[in-house]
Amino acid sequence: MKRPLIVANWKMNPQNSKDAFNLAGTITGGVKKLALDIVFCVPFVYIPQLVALDNVFIGAQDCFWEQNGAFTGEISAKMLRNLGCSYVILGHSERRKYLGETVEMIQKKVKAALKEHLIPIICIGEDIEKEISLIFEGVTSEEMKHLVLTFEPEWAISTQMNSKPASRQEVKDAIGKMRTMLVKMFDERVALETPILYGGTVNSSDVQRYIDKGVTQGVLVGDSSLDPKEFIALAKKLV
Ligand code: PGA
């Protein structure tokens, strides 16, 4: 079993680089001796100043599928890698909902990230079979060693109206389905070794509910990752 992994999805927060630096600095100070891996997925503009931090990996929240060219407003996987980024969240439900991102686009982004040795953290919603079969079409077993999956049902995200966190059983069932798909598309080894996280209203008081050896490797945290005390408490419960 690999070390637990916590992905902090800062979304479009905070509002300036001083606050970003303080947030990241306070958290890294509080988690430095813990035997787990932490990734801060931050707005693009904060990446250059945060990649220098110790004890933490830096990730982005999206990338484009082409490497360069006339794609106004887009950021390529290569640019992120050149900045020192290690991870990138792909297919988050907020991008699907507000920007019309499709599974086909996510598939192209995954390929682009893998090509640049950026580790994609791929969000899978409720249509598990369809999403996995399309997103991983053309991905090799070797490439599967370099990515992370997250079960993130939209209804569990804290900012959704009437959201509710998934139960331990719902997470277990969904992740079981994901691993069955991976056996079908690849093999037992890929199904067992691909890290799978859960995301959706995770906080320090319920995080242990989602950590199940052999089922989940960690969590993806939105809102609670913006409060250093809360995030440090959450991280301590995972070791
Ligand atoms: P949440 O967000 O922890 O605030 O529910 C998770 C996510 O959307 O990535």
C-alpha cells in the first residue's frame, strides 16, 4: 500500500499571492513530519511561487490538450511541467458543469498530461462505466502507473445545493465498480495498483470514514483545504 494521498483543491481561492503563500506555508509547517503525500492544486497564477515549498507537491486544476499554438486563454501540460508542477486535476465536475467540458475533452487532456509526465488526478462522477471506458481508451497499462483516480459524485460537493457527503458504503461500492472496469480494460494489477481517492465534503471529523485499506488511498478536499487548522487536523487523521 502506498502512502496516503491528500489532494487540496483550492478552486478559485484565495484572492492574492500573499494569502496563497500564507495558507500554503501554515499548512506545510503543520504537516511536515507526517508520512503522507500532499498535493496543493492551486490557481495557475500561484504556481511559480509555491513550487519552491518543501514537503508538498504542487498541481494545477486543469490543462489544455494541445502543446502550443492559437488557443487563447489555455495553458498546456508542457507549460505546467516546465514550471515544476507535478500533478493536474482533470475532469472536475465544476468544469463539466460551468464550462461544458466533455468526457472526450478529458480523454485528450489525460493523454497530454501523461505525455508531459504530469500526474493526472482524474475525477470520475456517477456514470462510472461510461466515463472510465471513454477516458482510458488508448491509455496503456504502463501509463496507468502514473495517474490517480477520484470518485467525486457531484451531489457530494460541499458547494452544491442540498449536498451530502457519500456514505462509506457508497464510496466502497463506487470504487469497487471502478476497479472492475479497470480489470476489464487492463488487468488485475492495474485494478489493484491504481490509486483511487474519494472527494466530496471531506472534513477532519469524517475523513476516517473514507479511508479503507485496499479501497481508497486518500481524499480530495475542497472547502476544508482553505482552513489551515482544519486541513492539518484532517491530515493527522490519515496517518
Ligand atoms: P468539497 O470540494 O470538499 O468542498 O466538497 C471537493 C471538490 O470539489 O473538489
